[in-house]
Amino acid sequence: MVHVSVLLDFYSKSKTYIIEPSEKLILLLRKTAMIEVYNLWKQYQRPNWALSGISMKIEKGDFCFITGPSGSGKTTLLKIFYREILPTQGQILIDQRNILRIPDHKIYILRRMMGIVFQDFRLLFHKKVFDNIAIVLRILGVPKKEIRRRVFYSLRMVNLHNKMWEYPKHLSYGEQQRVAIARAVVNNPKIILADEPTGNLDTELAFEIMNLFKRINKKGTTVLICTHDRELIRHYGEKIFFLYRGKILRKESL
């Protein structure tokens, strides 16, 4: 069970880390880029590297996959993007801002422009579906009337508006996943980051979830999905980064 304080912490503060950037990298930034990564390395424990020299670019409005076997570094990369962890070395620019320069008390600004679909959903099982989604807006100080409107709209988008007053424990696994997606989009984020969003779903439900992400993407939101599901990538892949043992082996654009 996820405690409400976990989400409050995620959207309001984080640990303090500052890594000096290379100003030359900022000059390389193109206005169309949403995410740019330069020579990113991450080491949890010597001598092994979780990420090794990652460089990549994701444009605004892209629909991207990062794929690779378990342990290849997909989740580590996402966690660095929303700054749950920091790289050992490298630079990351998100929406024209070097995220490694953001101080502790302003990290929430980065996270508020993102919608995160966690691998374990992080739903509050002691709260109703409405409150699971509304909590993001309450933290931001959105008026009650606007909260009701946005929550209903996001639940209708995932076809769960009739489950608004249910508890997550009464929902199926696929429905819980859709609640997590509704929470991720309720604040109209610029970026959706999804970590194995269909990992425990059957094929039909997996395709349903992917269609949801495609509809979100068509509204202009940049979508980045980590998955090892080759069938989904074959059907939906537009830009694909292949990760293996912490390195990008190749990139494909379809």
C-alpha cells in the first residue's frame, strides 16, 4: 500500500543534488527537443555500470519506446528523468532546462510537467478512485470545482468514470492500471513516462492501454514507454531505443 505522504513528497520536494552542467551542451539544444541526454552514466555499486554512455534525443510530441531485457537499465533511466535518482555522470535537458541544476526546493516544478505511470501503480488503496486522482490537483491547490471537472474528464478518457467512487481493491488489475493513467494525465502534463505499463496484462488489455497512450499522444503530449513487449513495439513503435546492459545498441524511427 502506498501512503499519501509518498505522493505528497513526490510532487512537492526531493533530496538536494546539484551537478554542474556544461554550458556548451545548452547551446546544442534545439527548440523542438523535449528530452536530450548526453553521455549519461549511472553506477550503483562498483565495478558494474547500470547505464554506460547513454546519449539520446526525444522531440516534442514523440511517441517513443525504450526496450530491452530485464536489468538493461530502462527503469533506472526513467527514474533519472524524473529525478528520483541522479546519474553518476552526464547531462539531461528536459524542455530546455538542465534538470541537474534544479535545486531541492524547486524539483516539484519538473515533476509537475510530467505524468508518471509507475510499474507498481502506487495507488492509495484506502482512498477511492476519485481521491487517487484528485490528490495531484489538491497538492497543486486547484479549486474544488475544477478538480471535479478534471477528475471526471480523465476517468472518462480511460472509460472508468462509472467507477469514480469505488476503492481500487474492488477493481481489476487492468482497471487499476487505467486509474494510474488517469492520474498521470489529470494535470495535462507535457510528458508521460510509463514503466512497463502492460507488464501483467493479457494481450487484449495491453493493446487497449496502448491505444489510450496513443490518444494522449495525439493531443500533443510526448509519450515515453519502457517495455520489453516486442508485439506492442511492432504495432505501435514510432521511435525505438534498444537498451542492453546499460547501453543503447541502436535506435530506429519508423
